[in-house]
Amino acid sequence: MKKSSHIYLKNLTKEYQEGEKTRKVLDQLNLNVAEGEMIVLLGRSGSGKSTLLNLVSGIDKPDAGEIKIGDTNLGELNEKDRTLFRRKNIGFIFQSFNLISTLTAKENVLLPLKLKGDTDEEAGQKADTFLKEVGLGDRGDSYPDRLSGGEQQRVAIARALAHAPMLILADEPTGNLDYETGATILDMLNKLVRENNRTIILATHDRDICKIADRVLEIRGGTLSPVEDLSEMTGS
Ligand code: ADP
Ligand code: MG
């Protein structure tokens, strides 16, 4: 059966406890994303962008509501199976990179490939290809603390994409990059979606990114609404 990356979110609710008070970050949020669609998610800092991506990736669990990716209902999986599902199907580009500091750049990219079952040779080739794609072909042996923020972000992007995930979740992936590098990374993501029918949800503050999106949504008050006219945004 063909894997599908169609995403279906129904009545998603997520609350956090703040002392005595409960803060509802997502409030019965609904979203349908078609396979091959590129969604840009805008919203002020603290509006719940990272919370939403963490739920869709299965890193975190909602308090209520349903998350389906293709035929898989994440709510029906235990934590171990959610992790396996994520490794296989999702590429997550974290806001804070989350590189493993004791591994070189190349080893960081290799790790998910090995976990997925690639041979050393296959994994090595893919890692080299993707490090080259993000402009770090000669930095594979460097440890993260020898790389700039932008370089670390690019390693994180190579790591997220190398195992050819059907769904890419990107949390402010260009936030730490200079304009030119950011544009290169976006071109790459855009090409991937268009040529391979991958699905992307990308959270950002950067309105330039909206130009390449199929749909731009704003998260506010715990729900999503379409942004037709960027000049009407509440600011971020
Ligand atoms: P964004 O990514 O849009 O900046 P977040 O999803 O990170 O927003 O956060 C949304 C809200 O939820 C913020 O008010 C944040 O303080 C709160 N929040 C996020 N994660 C936690 C957590 N683990 N515990 C408590 N509050 C959290
Ligand atoms: Mg965030």
C-alpha cells in the first residue's frame, strides 16, 4: 500500500499548567493538509506554532482531539510506536537544531539513516549528498560546537531530509540563517515538495517564505485561520 502523508487534525486541544492557571494553547484546532501541499504557519511568538508541530510529529500528545497522518492515527500508538513512525516518516527541523554534540556533522546526519536500517555505504552516500546540498560538503568531520548557528541549522536540515521523509515539519528553519543561505534552504525545501510530492508544514516569522507556500495560515487564539492578505497580519 502506498504511504500517504495527508494530514488530518480534528479538534486538537493542548493546555499547559501555569501555577494555578491552565493555559489553553490550542483550542479545538482543525486542519486538513493534502499530500504534496506546502503550508506556512505564521503566528506571534508564543502563539503555539511549536506546540502544534510537536503534536503532529508525535513528540508530544494532545489533551484532546485527533491526529491522523495517512492511515495512521497517532492517538492509537504508544510512545515507542510513535517514535518508530516518526523516524520512518517524518523529518523534523527543530528551531534549536538539537544536534548531538558528541557526534560530528556527518554522524548527526547518519544517525537517523542507520536507525532506519540503511547500510553504512547507503547512509554514507546520502549523508554526503545532503551535506553538499546545504553547502557543508567539507564540514562533515566538524563537531557542532565548531560550527556557526547557521551551519548547525544546515546540518539539522540535512539530517531531517536525508532519510526522504514523506512529511517535513520545520520550526523556523531559516531563523538563524543569513538571507542568502535562508533562500538556498527554502529553494531546496520547495524543490523537494514539488518534485517528490512531499508535504511540508513550516512555521516562521519570515513573510518572504509565504511566497512559495500553497497556503498560509495564522495561528491565533488556539485556532488556525487562512491569511489571504499578508498586510492584514497581526504582526509577529
Ligand atoms: P511559538 O512556537 O508560537 O512561539 P509555543 O508553541 O512554543 O509558541 O508556545 C505556546 C505557549 O505555550 C507559550 O505561552 C509557551 O509559554 C507555552 N508552552 C510551550 N511549551 C510549554 C511547556 N512545556 N510547559 C508550559 N508551557 C509551555
Ligand atoms: Mg516556536
